[in-house]
Amino acid sequence: MAFGLKEASKPAATLLCGISVPLFGATFGWQWAFAAFALVAFAIGGTVPKISRPRPRTESEVHGRTLHAGALVLLAAGAGLGSAATAALGVFVVESGVTSGLSLSVAGATLATGSVVGIGVRIVFGWVADLRPMDHMRIVAGMLIVGAVGFVLLAVGVSLFFIAGTLLAFGAGWGWLGLFNFAIVSQHPEAPTKALGIVLTGAAGGSAVGPLLFSIVLSSTSFGTAWLSAGIGTLLAAAFMLAGRWMVVRYSTNTLL
């Protein structure tokens, strides 16, 4: 649940972007949106409480699992591809929605609704993961595949399909990060920060280059082709996730939890 709540902050930020379109963009101007959210961030930052540093665990408290560097590299590549595809959502959904026939306000509302779905999916999957054991990495791969379907619907360019595709892309195509991070930490309790550092390097890199690559494809083709490219990237991400999981299962007595 904690991982889901932490990762829900990202679609929550996108939700604020969607709300700001009709609230600021059509009235006061986009500059006021930046100013307002900067003040909110400053106020929230001042309320963060100080916590004591946790006690380091002894060797007897560690389960003896080892880092699987090859598997982590594959999983980092999957996280990078998945993040690259979904990073374009918050940047281009509104403009693409207008191109598909939606009004500016409806496109912004669609972005906000997709963000709400993304928040809910991350929290719910975190809650379910606390209740029962499951093969988390297979679920992550399945979510990416469903997200790819959402990108295909976005590529159609029809209003109703566009709205459905946005919800699928946000909910499944971008809702896997909390569960993914939890699986990595569960598999590497002796070095959770090192393991997460490897895979999140891929995720952060994908988030950084994703909108740029999307814009390059868009500038030379169309929104439809760009969204299809994102869908292909999401399918490749699912393949890398399954390959990384297979490597852990093949070369270790432990599986990704």
C-alpha cells in the first residue's frame, strides 16, 4: 500500500495539470497555474515531519538473497520502455484529444479522469498485494499489455475510443510502478536501495526521453503513429519484464514476490 501511495503522487500531479486547464488556462492564464502550484508545493514541503534514522539490520535479519544483475538490467530496460511510453501521456493527451474532436475542457477533464484512474489502480493493487501472495512481475507485464491496448485506442483518433484509451493507458499502462517497485524490494531485502537504484535509473531515463521521442515521431508523422509507437514500446516493456522474471526464476531458488 505504501508503494502504491508513493507512486500515486505522479498521476496526482497529472491530475492537477488536468484540473488547471479549465481552472487557469481558460481564465487567468497558464502562468498563474505554475505560481499557484509552486506555493502549494512550498506549503506542503514545510509540513514534512522529521523521522529518526532506522536501525541498520544485522546479517541474521537478512534472508540471504543475492542481487541478480542481469535480471535487474532487463527489468530496468522494461521500466525504461514502459515509462517512456507513459511519460508522453501527461504531456500530449490534451492536445491529442483536441485533435481527435474533443473540446479543450473535455480533453483536460479526460486527462484528470485518467489520472484518478491511475491513482486508484496503484493504491488498489498495493492493497491487494498486502492481502495475498501473487506473482507480481507477471501482473506488471499483464498491465503493460492492457496499457498497450489503450495506446492503440488513442491512435484511432475517435473521441470515444480516445477517452477509453486514455483510461486504459493511465490505469494499466502507467499503474504498474508501485507493484513493480514492491516486487524489486521484496526480492532484494538485503540491498533494496541498490536494486531499486538500478531499475529506477531505467524508469527515470525513460521518463526523461519519452516525451522527446514522442515529439520527434509526432513532428514527422501524426498523433496516431506516435501513440502506436508508444504501444509497441509498452509491449516491449512487458517482454523485458517477463524476461527479467524468467532469469530470476531460472537462476535462483527465489521468485519475484
